Amino acid sequence: MRPLEGKLALVTGASRGIGAATAYALGEAGAHVILVARTSGGLEEVEARIHAAGGTATIAPLDLTDGESIAKLAVAISGRWQALDILVLNAATLGTLTPVPHIAPKEFAGLLTLNVTAPQALIAAFDGLLRASADARIIGVTSSVGRTPRAYWGAYGASKAAFENLLLSYAEEMRNIARIKVAIVDPGATATQMRARAFPGEDPATVKSPDVVATAILALTQREYETGLFERVGS
């Protein structure tokens, strides 16, 4: 009943929303989950839920915009585990929805740091542990605006387009030399804090729960697919 027993997973943005739901699903399925987010409060709640379900987890409060902290986390994990089997790149920031000429340079730089630079730093830091896995999976959470531009969403959309290209490039680099599969998941309309910021008048009950997305991500950690897969989660 625990298909991921013995696996090690790391989930970013694990304190709430899709990240929290995914971390819980992976832990319930038997994986030991490293929970990464900026603050410890939400992580402790997710950890407690995983433990209550019979799973195990380790919290790692971390500012993903700090590349040195990512490197230190990788060193700490490599000192305890031999391989990383699942890496879920979920953490992201929306930024201000505004016309392209009005994008604030400082805010844009910060958005790109979290949405693009941090995932690259995570892949770089954990590359060796991922290669050591017998069946590693990297799953990146994206947005439809990364492929379909939308007015006022230029900053966030650009970051997601870059994020997808980064992951797909790594997928091609690893295709014939490592047992690492990459998948990109577009969750679609989901009841998260980010969604509420973008659509403040929307009733969250009219869109899917993060648990639906978590179930789709969990399935991708187990089923076979060609690396570089893109999947949109239905309602």
C-alpha cells in the first residue's frame, strides 16, 4: 500500500497549497519527504500531517533565493542519504500583474531568482544524488501563461517559459546518460493563495483542490513516460 517506500523526495514550496498537498501525498505513499519553504510554521503542520498518516518527513526552512543555502542543504542530505529519487520544483512567486513597460526591475529580478535561478541551483546541487537514483523523477509545476502569453502576466509568464526550457534542456542532457525522467505539470485553475491573489473575486469552491494536482504528481512518480513530458491537470 506504500508504493514509494524507501524513496527520498524533496518538495519546494511545501508549506501550503500544491506543495503541501504533494508532500503529504508522497509521504502517505511511503516516501521520506524533505519539506522546503521559507518559514517553518507551515512546514511543521505538513510534517505533523505526514506523521499522522504513518509517513516520515524532515523540515528544511530555507530561502530559495539564497544559492549558498541550497548548496548547504544538498551537502546535509548527501551526508544522510545515498540518492534523491523525487524532486518536485513547485515554489514560485506571482509578482505584480502589470503591463510589460511597467514591470519594476527590482521585483522582476526577484521573481526570476525564485522562479528560474533557484530551480537551476537545486538541479545543480542535487544532480549527483539524482543520478545515483535507480529511477529519479523531476517534476516541475508550471503555468499555462508560460506557453500562452496573457496581458499583464508578462513577468510571471516569462519566468515560467524560462523554467520549462531549463527543465526540458536538462531532460535532454540526461536522456541517454542517467536514469532521470523530467515532467512538467500545469495544474490549471487550482484553489491556492497565488490563485486568490490573481483572481480576488473568484469563489475558490469553483476550482479544483490542490489535492487533485497532488494526486496527478504522485502518479507521475510511479508510471512510465518519456522524459520531457508535459501534462495539464484536468478539473
